[in-house]
Amino acid sequence: MLAGGGVYALLDLDTIAPDRALFMARDVLAAGIGLLQLRDKRRRTDAAWRTKLGESCRAHRVPLLINDDLSAARQADGIHLGLGDTPIVEARKTLGPDALIGATCHDSLDHAARADDQGADYLSFGRFFVSQTKPHAPPADPAVLTRARARFDRPIVAIGGINPDNGGELVAAGAHWLCVGHALFASADPAATVRQLRALFPTD
């Protein structure tokens, strides 16, 4: 079960070389992210590389999730699934009851309800702003975060073009987690960006 909230880093190997990605991951882990997702659509990594990433995550007690790769997710703490990816029920059967499973919901409470019924551990909404990772993803209104938080007893994740300047309105709208990729790993100082993002969340 996923608890709390904070900065959720999206490490996209379409835009970062694997060797550099390991160093950058260690920097943001040390700076205080709460979740890390590896997105490796072109399968640029192997089991040994993912073992190193997993060891860094465990050292900081940060769960590692894999984007839509059940085989690789066996080495991690869970998986993130899009609407057309592996069904949540199948992923749960494969990965076991303790795996974290996140679900993309775009801007749809109906998608979220299905994911909730199937046992997703968090519900991800977006994109809210122009996204470098998925520029053609359908846009979402921050109001969906407010409605989702009132309706579902699951952590609510916001994703899509988020940075320290615009993330605060999504936290105010109801996001428990801000999932950030480009603004974090394209930053001149990713660790400082993590600290700026963390400052957007209530401290009480």
C-alpha cells in the first residue's frame, strides 16, 4: 500500500543515457524523492543495470516502479500501467499482493473507478501542462484531482509538464504526488529542483 505523498520522479530513458541516468537517480534519491519510476520503452537496460538502480532506491527506502514491463518489474517494487498495457489483475497475479501498481486514468473518473475496483494502489491523472514525455496525451483539468480525491480512497498522482512553478496548483487541487520527468532530469541541478518541488507540499 502506498502512503503519504511528495515528489515522484519519472526517469525516462528515451531522453537520458542509461549510465548518466544512474547518477542522476542517485542525486534525486538523496534529495528526497518519494517514488521513482523507470520508463524504458526501448529496453535500453538489462537486469544488472536495474539491480544497481534498485539498490540505490532501497538505500533511500524509495520504491522503484517499472513502466509497463512485467518481467523487469519482478526486480522492482511494482509497476505503472497505462490504459492499453497489461491488465491490473494480471499484473497483480504475476507480481504478488505486496507489489505497488499504479494506473493511468488521464482525466477520466470512469477509468479511475475501474482501476480502483481492480486494486490499483494509486490513480494517476494528467497531462495538466505541455508534456515533453507525452506531448500528444489528452489534457486534463486540475478539477479532476479534487473530484478524484473526494471519491477514491487511493493516493492521487498528477503528471504531465509539472515543474516547481506550476505544481503548487495541483497540490492545492488534491494531488498527493507530483510525477515529474523532464523538469527534473533536464534541470541544471536536479537535486535543487527536488527541494523546490518538495516545498510545494504542506508540512503539517
